[in-house]
Amino acid sequence: MSNKSYFFSLNLSYEQCLAYYRGQVTAIQVCDDNNRRIRFPAAKILPHMSQLGIRGRFRLTLTPENKFVALERI
């Protein structure tokens, strides 16, 4: 079986991201383009944070066992 990819958009302000950065929020839940709910560790999104927050389109890749592989801005 091959890895699974999920595509979604995020638009979080810098202020909204502070809770993730401080560790007050440990997981992010998003709906992908097919309206499936996906939950992943908040730490995985932090490399994409800037002074504007987190904005853009992303691809989350998981193994067939739902283990994290990659989160990339596309």
C-alpha cells in the first residue's frame, strides 16, 4: 500500500498560532478538500509559521497506518 495524501488550506493569524507555539494546543484538526477531518500534532505546523501566522495550501502525507510522513506547503 502507498502513502496517503490530504490537501487543505489554513489561514491562522499570528495571535491564533501563539497557543500552538506555546504548547497550549497540542493538536490541529482540519477538514481536507474532500471534507474529511484530519488531526495531527501541532508541532508539525510550526515550521510554516511566520510573523503573519500560517497561511497557504498544504499536503499532509501519512503512511497506510496513519503515521506522519510529511507536511509541506504547496
